[in-house]
Amino acid sequence: MSSEQKPNKEPSANASSKVAGAKKSFVLRIDEGTYKALEHWAADEFRSVNGQMEWLIDQALKAAGRAKKSK
């Protein structure tokens, strides 16, 4: 084995944000009751809470005519 250090192949936070289709993370503060209702709804539809929120936001954007247009 050589004593040379191998380059880090782990994507950095900055690198992942430059990739097409990369997702932006952020903190969302909601009350416990709302979270529990969302958690229950997500479980009913076999989704994670995060997946349910993504779906809800996507549906709301489409309904408002604000969804990003596909090429």
C-alpha cells in the first residue's frame, strides 16, 4: 500500500446542490398536532412524512399552476 492519500470521493454538500434534481434541505417547524396528523396520513398512504410533504407541495403547486414545467 502506498502512503499517498486517496482523494475523498464523498460528495460534499456544495457538490450535491449543483447536481440536476438535487433536493434542498431545510428546517420546518410545525405544531405537534399537525405533525401527528401528517404522520398518520403518510402512514395511510405508505409514505414517509417527508415523502408525504413533497407530494402535498407538488399537488399544491400543480393546482395553483405554479409547478415547474417539464422539458
